[in-house]
Amino acid sequence: MRIAWIGPMPNNDGGATGVGRHLLLELSNQGVEVDCFFFGKPDNVPPELIERQNLRVICQPSSWKWNKWYSRNNYMAFVTGQIANLRCEMKLAERIVEEHRKKPYDYVYQFSHIEMHALLKHKASLPPIVLHPSVHAAGELRWHRLESRLARHSEGILTRAGVRLLLMMRASVQKRHARSADHILSLSRSFADEMIEDYKLDSAKVRHIVPNPIDLEKFVPKQGQEGKRRDSRITFLFASRISVRKGTEMIVELSHRLQDLAGQVRILIVGNHSLWSDYRGLLKNINPEIATYLGRVSGKEMDALYASVDALIQPAHYEPFGLTVAEALATGIPVIASDKIGAAEGVDKTVCRIFRAGDIDALERLTRQLAEELATPKREELAAIARSEAKRLYSGETIVSNLISILGGRKESAIGYDR
């Protein structure tokens, strides 16, 4: 199989770019020939991708830079960054057509985003186009509207108006482009349902689920860590963008509801705002006896946090996947998640307690129940089950093997499903 992969520059960190690196390495391991078309400079490509014989890298550098007139604030940086990426995409699409003529591809695989302005221009000259998006603008737009009151704590009205307009434009464009794609792979069933509903897609086009893999060698339970902990309180972690639709307001409310457990339970909040949404103002109202905001953390600091906490809370109202859920389970940490978290689908409920999105009473109840269990020897059993579930659901080898089966047209699939 031969694929033209187009998407953001992979890296060794987290997020979609880290997932892209993992998928490409596993595709290489399983013998797929991939030409990688990246936005960015060749120097930024992870060396392990360059070293693979069946991975060929073609980069399109951008002249866009931070700390210029066009990137002097987050909103301008987001808009102009999108424009710069589009210019790169146009040039890369022309190169894909050129390479396809020399040696045909079986698929063009667009990773991370839905808009495909350049690919559509050349669609008649290309093989089938597969989209594997991380998020859709209509979902962001829905919650941007619903949470207008919350956003006033941190965001100005003009900024919100500009972002609203941008999301409306992107949602409109994505609706047209998603309909033009040949296949769309979804990170979760809930995400597939939302794309089908919002963009009026044929369900047959979005029939396969291909979740994000995680590095099961990097994210592992830390043996002997319990004895090294400096804090005896049961610690819950909320790791997320502090922005629209992430459920930050629920964590603030939860911190007050757990006041009677002060000294026994704490919540650590980590993460930064996004380029276009900032809910950090909400965190001024957390209960300091229960919750602490640590701000943005590095990848290494995040690894250390996983080793020092007892459970993860992920209350987002809309989350196509949610890598922190998969990473936490892989490190042996049980999770409390809303029913809108894609990564929580199909996980053993012993280690992934699910509540209806927005139900603060249910979140409080599950938090109290899990805190009690984690104070007993049962925590060791929970850690073992969590790790086992992560290996079952998020193994790169299994996910990519299934992806190859889907692209190869085989009917049976462990992860894909017929709607």
C-alpha cells in the first residue's frame, strides 16, 4: 500500500502532532509506503521518521513567525497562522499530484483537520481522499455559543465576536469539504455522530472508528511511586486546555462541593488557554483548600504528574477523543469522564466512571466514591485493570493494523464498525 500523508509537522510531544508521529512510525513498521507532506522546515522533522526507508518526507516551509505584527496577539496569530498553513497546503497539493503521476498512490490521507482547499482543487487528479480529523468547527461553534456567559470572565466582546465569525466560516467550509471527501475516519462513535448530524453526511462515509494510539512504552505505571509521594491526600488531576467546552466551570464548582473533604482530597488543575479561547478567569473562583492551578506544564512535568496523582477527571462537554484519558489509564490511573469523551468509549466502567455531560451532581458523587476506593487496597486492582484497558484499546500496533485493513477494503475490523 502506498499513501500520501498530508498534515501538521509531527513531534515528540503530546497532542495531535505526537499522535501523527506515532501513526507514521507504526505504518512504517507494518510495511506501508508513505510519502509525508508536512507544513514546516525539514530540520523540525523527528529524526526517527527520516531514518525509515519506507517513509519519505517532503516539507513546505512557511515564512510565518511569532512576535511579528501579524502574530502580536493570540487571535491574530490563529488567523494568520491558518492562512500561512493554507499557502503551504496549496504547494504541497501540487507536489502530491506530481508524485502521484510518477508513482500512483492508493490514498491521500489528510491528518488532523477537515479543510482541504488545495486537495479539492486537484481532486480529479488524485486517488481517494481520506480525512482523519481531530475536531470539527461545528462542535466548537456550538459550545462557543452555549458558553457565552462563562467566556465573559476572561474574554472581550470584540474578540468573541471575531472568533464566532471565524468558527461560522470554518464550519460552513468544513461542511462542504467533508461532503467531498471519499472517506472520513472518526476518533470515536460520538464524534462520528456529531459530524454526521452537523455536516449532514452519509453515515456510510463515516462508518469506521480509528482512535488515537498512545505510546504504551512511555506511559507506564510508576513502580514504587506511592512511597515517594509528598502529599497524603487523594489527588485528582484535571489536565486540559482552559478554554471553551472543556468543563472548567464544573471543576470550579466541584472544588467548592468537596469542601468537607479538605485535607483528604485535592484537585490539581494544569493546562493553558488556546489561541482563541481563554477561560482562565474562571479559575479565580476555585476553592484553594481543594484545588490548585499549576498553569501550563511541559511534557516531562506531565509525566511526573501522572506518577503523583491518583485519578483523572475529564468533564468536557465535547471531546472527540481526549488523549489524557488514554494516557492516564496507561499509567494505571482510573478516570472519571463525561459521556462526551471519545477515549472513554468502551472502557471497563470499573476504571472509567461515566457521567452525563454537564451533570455536576453525578460528577460529585463519582468523585466521592472513587476517593473512598482509592484510600483502600483496591487501588492496586484498579491500576492493573486501567493498564490492561489501555493496552487493549490504544495500542498503536492494533490500531494501525486495523487502519490498514480498512484502507485495504477488508470487511472485518476490530475497531472499525458499520453504522
